[in-house]
Amino acid sequence: KAAGMKALKEARSTLGGDAFADIENIRMKGTRTMSRKGRTMNMDVTMVQAFPDQVRAEINTPRGKVVMMVDGDSGTMKMGGRSRSMPSKRVKQQKASLWRSVPYLMANVGHKDLVVQDRGTKTVKGTTYKALKVSPPVGDPYTLYLKPESMRPARLSYTATTRKGPQDAASVFKKYKKVSGMMIPHKTVTYQGGKKAAEVTLKTVTINADLGEGLFSTSATSSK
């Protein structure tokens, strides 16, 4: 475990080190591209993570805006002016996905319930990585793959909950750019069951944005 945490801290150091300790929130705006039944959809997305456990996602879908909010152990979904509570299982899934976010993980390396184990080197699709088994405080363990020469997170593999049930999934991190002294991936490609499921390209990333009041409450409608 000591070797695993040492490697994760080394990754944190190469990405920005103590700058991650100053994060209170992250606001990310970009485009989500999905392919379904041969059709490609591009949707504007705004994601806000407020530490430790608040999440807000706005997705402009072809059928209108969908808003998902998580505040601690409660969550709400909004669409078409209608609001409903998020099942506790879905809230847990949203909180688990936070731990698969590179900046969130790096900002919370010191969490007492985070366990990291060194898994040696592993080769994925012809590329050799340093592999770490990450067991977050919320959600199932996943494998994080670091580029050995730079220790930069390149991909992670996990079990995704889908409409078809649990599926092997992977996230590939690309286009690292410096934001407030930290290297943050601006493109994430997600695969499920071996097939490309989605691609998120970030246009802007704001650290410690002025979020205003009520952004994570059920009455909030839009982030500025």
C-alpha cells in the first residue's frame, strides 16, 4: 500500500503538487459527444464539483436541458421543468464518479479512507503503464494507469453501471493543459464493453469559481 500511495503522490507532484490542496471547487464547460444507433450527438455540458461532495451537471440534450445535482447524500434530477429525487443508488454512483476525476483524486490524495495499491506494470493495447489499484471511499475499486516516464494518469478501467447491467469500462485522458498551476486533462474518451461510448472535450476549466448561492439545491436552475 505504501508503494501505491507513493506512486500516486508522485503523479500528483508532476501534475501540480500542492496546488491541488487549494481547490474548493472546479467548474468545467465543454461538449459531450455520444454515438447511438449510428447517430452522433453533440451536447453542451457544464459540470461543477464543489468539495467534498457536491456535484452539479447540466447537459443540453436534443430533448431539452437535464440538470443533475448531488449534495452530500441527497440528489435531484430536473428535466422539462419537472424535478424528482435521485435514488440513493444513483447518488452513490455520482459520488463514485467524482473519485474517477483526475483533479478530484489529486486534491483528495490524503483522504483517510483512500487505499492505493501498486500493481506493477501492465500493458494495455500495446502500451506499458504503471498500474495502481485505487479503492476510493465511495464506489468500487478501479485501476489507474500512469505513464511510467511522466507518471501522468493516462487511463483508468472500472465497472460501469449501465442499462444493460455492469459493463467493463475505461476512461482515456488526453490533452492535458495547465490551469491555475495544475495539469488537467481537457479530453476524456469513455469506452464501455470495448466500444467508444462518449467523448467529453472541455473548453474552459475554472478553479474556485464564484458559484453563488443555491447551486446545488433543488430550486437552482442554471449555473452562471
